[in-house]
Amino acid sequence: MRVRLVGLAVSLLVALVAAPSAHGQSPLQRDALTRLRDSLTYAHDTIALRALESREIDHARTRRDDPMVHLRLGLIALRLAEQLGGRHWDDAYSEFEWATELAPTWPWPWFGIGLTASAAPDRAEGFAGGLYAMIGADRHRIAGTAFAKAVSLDPSFTDGLVEFAITARDTRIDAPLDGALAALRLGMASPVSWTGALLLERGRLERLAGSPDSAVLAFRRALQVGFRSSMAWLELARTLPLLSDEAASRTRVGEREFSAAYFAGAGGDDPEVLTMYRRDLEPIVDDTLLVAFDSLSGPARVTWLREFWHNRDVLDLRPPGARLGEHYRRWQVALKQFRLPPFRRRYRFGIEIFRSNDQALDDRGIVYLRQGEPARRIVWAPDRRRNITDALERTYGSETWLYRRPDGDLVLHFLAREDQADFRAVPSIFDLDIAQTELEVRSREVPGLTRLLFAGEYTRDMLRQEEQVRSRRSLAIATQSDSWERQYEVALPGRVQWYAVGSRDGLPLVHMVYAVDAEALRAQPGTGPVSVALRGGFFTRAGQAVASLDTVQLVRRPAAGVRQVALRAEVVVPPGDHKVRVGVQISPRTGSIFPGDSLRVPAVLGDTLELSALLIGQPAHGLSWAVTEADTAWLDPVPVYSANDTVTVYAEAYGAQAGEEYQVRITVTRQRSGLAKLLGGGRDAIALSERTRLDGDRSRLRRALALGGFEPGNYILELVVEGGGSRTSRRRGLTIRD
């Protein structure tokens, strides 16, 4: 503490020695005040600060007309206010205002007023916050006006420019972006004035104002001057995804440059930068993940972030780094469209169904960061509550958002009740401020609304309860998960199946078999082959990506009369119980994402008896898979056969004991309804059994089944292998048609 007080005394002595100028403020005077301000930031002993203030007041009695004296007193009072609050805020204001009267052409007095206003409690957050904001008496606008005055008196005043820029981007109502940008551009006209702090602030303002290319240039210059490189890397990563394709090519931005910048900044230990990284993650993760992030440092943190974003790339079937870029594009939109006003947000007990506790974004912003742009966003025309005088009953807008998802659509409703910029989630569309006629006219745009509006009186209440349950479920999913679902204008009919059979380099192999609608292929423009993209992601139960597939196959245009075109792809997947997501696309506007499902992948090199998936196919008709150079298995993407067909069943057994005999049993059982089972249905249509020795690590099982005499219907094919004290089985469905 003694060292810091000595430094503070030296700074004060320098400020005393700096003689006041009769005209503009001299560089010596500015440096003295800057040193005093910097020294005060380390002063935490309020008793010593009070003593220093008392001595300075005694000095001021003999030099009442010296603006430097009042500026020094203002800085000391400001530091005391930051520590103790209370009357010290008014003391700081008074001293700086006195200095403006004594030296109206100096920038520092106005700079001091801006510093005090930006640090003082914001009256706009109180009960009458809206009134203060309405008359321009909120913290940010007072500070912004003062900083603007300071830089207008001296456009090269670096500290004033930096604080003006910070205030401009923090202001939520009537932000002076244009004025701050104009001041920065004027003050940075010469490269001599390119300090790192100015470059960072200019880049942030350029990005907020919608000029990402100018922002990128500023952040790269900040890196060149070597100022807080971790922060510059992060700001560059936040900005590069916002560039248009033309701007990206003009600035030579590679597809993964923003990812490289993001991870370059994540390895540092600057506390402010780490807070920024954490804030970027907060709206899309739960507290458990944030605790894990906080516990890491340096390379471990970078590794954690790489895995975090890689998992999301695979989950959303996106190329590496794409999800991170989308995240920052969403942030830019959210800050522009869904930012909360500066007033304190209040929740009413028993009314709000979701509380984000976020101080920057409303409920729409939280959902937007997690789920992205909705497939449909309905802004409803208001009914009557906009004109109600009771503030608690008045509304300012109603919106409905629809997200198309393969696992079920999400429908969300938002109502602005207390402020026109604060939309909150509500549990039902009937909680919105919408006229009945408006609902009826646009009912087809909201799933299930038409049926609800025109239901009879006996079913209306039940349907309303179901609608509320769906809305609450949608909100729970939208606010507890994050995704970037691919959206297609035209759904691609087809079917996808996956089978874990075989191995490559000692790892299990998964076959992706998919059938694409032939008519959709024929409808594609051109006359040549059509490219079919298949994307797949494989995850553990905890959501960790273990494998991914992204392949494109060229398909000849099918002839007339062909109904489906079957294709196959394969990917190595580690053993275990996994979740699978698959998507097929034939053009940017035509494709499908299939609902997620589960997959059991056996351990091909284990010592526990396991069976692969069952492959069913017709030789020379289905898709072929070369098991070995001399052996071929057949796969049918759609297991539908006639009663006269003969199919081949192929499977592999792993972990069998060498020399041990095993009982191999194949059964085909008709699926029947509950009544048919009671009357004797469900008996085996085919039952084959034999004892055989398996080869050990990998035993191939192949059997031909003649389907002659089978009645049309659905059947279950089951393969059971038992022996050596172990038993394992696999099932598959097939259909017999006339």
C-alpha cells in the first residue's frame, strides 16, 4: 500500500507542477491528469483518499480559479464515489463543472463529467427510469454528450475518443454511433494516432454500425501495433463471419480464418478477454458448462472450446467452423433487433413462464441466439391493449415464431407488455394482443390453430390445453438447446437407414443406405448427372461427436418409371451406443433432415460375443458391399418383397471363442394386432437352427431365405447366436406385399 500511495503522491505532485494555460490545455497538463487518474485506480484505502482530498481542498482555497485544482479534486472525488458512493458523486460532478466554467476550451473538464456520468448509478434503472430516458437524463446519454463535447474541443484527445466510443456502443436508446464514428475517423486521420485502444474501439463501432469490412481492417491494425492481441483476435473472430461474400474475397478471408482467430485469442489469460469469451457462450449453455470453462486455462481452454464447437458442427451437419461463424452472426442480429432497454427488468410472480435473467437481450434474443432465424416470423397487428392507460395491462406488440424441425416443429409466442423493446415468452397464442379476425385470417400460418379456432364447444377447452402444452414444450426446447437446422424450401422424399456391419483398420464400419425420390432427381435443372449430398453425425448420449460423414455422389438421371434411386456410403464409427442425425440434399433448396435415432455399434475386436446389424438384400438387385475381394453382401434400402422372392441375410459375429460350438437360429415372425395374438397369431413363419463353429474375432453368417408362401404383411426377422455361456441377438423388420 505504501508503494501505491507514494506513486499517487508523485502523480499529484506532477499535476501540481503542471502550470495552467491561458488558452488550450497543454500536453503536460493532460499527462499529469492521466497519470493521476491511472494512479487512483490502484488506490483502495479510503482513509488515505479522504486525507488526500482534504489536503487538495486546502490547496484549492488559495487557487480557486485554477482549473487544474478542480480537475484533481474531481478525480479524487470520483475515486471515492466508486468506493463509497453517496455524496461523492455530486462532489465529482461539481468539481468538473467548475472546471468547465474556468476553462471552457479544455477537453478534460468535459471528459471528467463523462467519466462521472458513465460510472454513477443509472437513474434510468430506477422506478421512474422511463421518464429519465425520455428526457435524455440517463447515464449513457449524459456521458455521451460530455465525451462528444470533449473530442469536439480537441479531435486528437485519445482518452476522450476511447471513452466516447465505449459509451456510444453501450447506449441502448438513441446511441450516438454516427457522432462517435465521425469523431474517431477524424481523430485517426493520421497513422500517427493509431493507438491500440483507439483501433479496437473503432473496429467495434464500425461493426455495430454495419461496416464489418472497416472493422476487420481496424482489428488487424490493432494486431499489428501489438495491443492486447488476445482481445484483438477475439474481436476479429466476432467480425469476420459478418463479411459478405464479396467483402470476404476482397479481404482474402479464408473459410476458417475466423476459427483460427477465435482460438488464437482463447489461449491468453487477460481477465477481461476471458469474460468476453464467457459472455459469448452464456446464452447458449447451462451453468455446468460455464463452470467447466471457468476451471480451464491456456491450452486446455482452447481444447475445450474446439471440442465444444466441433460437437455443434457435427450435430447440425455443418462443415468445420460453420457453427461458430453462425453464432457471431446471430449475436450481431440480436444486439441490433432484440436488445433490452436500460430499465431494470421486473418479473411478475406466477405470470412469466421463462426467466432468462439476461440483462442485455429480451426473450426473443435468447431464442434467436440458440435457434437462429425462424422459418416463419409473424408480427401480429395489435388489438386494443396498446391504448390502455394502465401500464401493467398495456401491450406494445405480439409475435409468433415457427421453427421447422424433423423431430417436431417449435411454435413460440412473445408479447411486449411493459416496454416496446422487451418481448417475453407467453404460454399460449391467446395471451397475445391479437384480434379474433386477425387470428382467423392467418390461422393457417400457425400449426393447429385452424382446428382450434373452429372446434366445437366440447373440444375447444381440450384443444386449448393441448396448445398450451405444445407451447411450453416448444419454449423448453428452444431455451435449453441450441441448433442450426438446415432449412429447405422443398422437402425431398426418401428413406435412410444405417447398419453397423464390418470393419476397417480394426474399427467398426457403419453403412448409410438411402433411397432418393426419382421424380425429385428428374426435376432438377440440366441434363447431366445430379449431385446427391449425404451428411451424417454420430454422438454419444452426452452429445459428444464421435464421427461424421459428408459425401457427395453423382447420380444419373433416372429413366421414366423408376420410383427410387438407392445409394450407399460408409463411415468408421467407434463402438458404443450412439445417436445419429442424417440429412440428404440434392440442391440448396431441396433436401431433408431426418429425425434423430439410435445406433448400436458392436466392438469388432472385443472378447464379448456381439452381433452386427442384419443386412437383407436380393443378389443383383440391391446395393452391393464388397466384404472381401471374393465376397459380396447385398443391402436393400427399402426391405419390401413379394411372396416369391428369395433374400440373403448377412451378419457378422464378434468376440466368439475359437473352437466353441454355437447355436445359430433365424426366425421370421408375423407381426399381428393384439386381438390376432390372442387368437394364436404371432407364430414363427420360418425357423432355421443349426450348430456351428465360429471363426473367433470375425465370423460371417450368411443364409438364404425363400419367402414363398408368406402372406402379405409385416414381419420381424431375428438372428440369435448362443454358446460359450453367452447369448446375443439382432432384429430387423421386412414387409411382404402382393
